[in-house]
Amino acid sequence: MEGINILDALAVLVCACVSAMGLGGGGVLILYLTLVRDTPQMLAQGVNLLFFLPCAVTAAVVYQKRGLLRWGQILPLVLGGLLGVGAGSLLLRQIDTKFLTVAFAVLMIGAGIYTVFSREKAQ
């Protein structure tokens, strides 16, 4: 990947804002990196994981200050997430990059269709 340009900076800003709201900014970042920047899928996913860390910490601090975090509910999810990361890292070595790209595309399309057609009421 070559140097960062204005479009990259804007994409990162949008992804960070969306991530902080818990709306899947990582998916947007992976799409940007693979479709616009022609980054290989596995590299884009690695960049996404690193990108997520400061976004998650910043969002957690803000949500904690607002009293919106329930640590008793969060800690088991964090532990499960860490186990999933370990298992996923091992599994990733066994998966073909082309399959991974198609699986990610199917997941994103499925999530989009679900979002458009779900009948959940706004709170």
C-alpha cells in the first residue's frame, strides 16, 4: 500500500465514527481497503483488527463515563471473544484467500438484506 491520501483519511474517519457507535465500521473498512485500495483480503482483515483496538478503547472510555457499561455482562463476552480470536487465527491458516473473500462478501450481503427487511422497532 502506498501513502495515505485524503480519501484514505476520510474513510478512516467514517469507519472510526461508525465503529465507536457499534455499527460495524470494521466491515466498512475492509470493503474500502479491498475494493478501493485493492488490498489483499487477509491484509485488510489484519489492518481492521489493529484499527479496531484504539476505536474500542476510546468508545469504552466514553461509554463508561456515561455509565452505560455493565462489566459483569461484558467480561464473559470479552473472554469468549479472545477465545474466538485464537481459534479464528488458527483456522485462518487453513482457509483459502478466495474462499475468505467470498464468505465475507456473502456475510456482508446477508447482513445488509437482514437490516433492510428486519421489522425491529426503534427504541
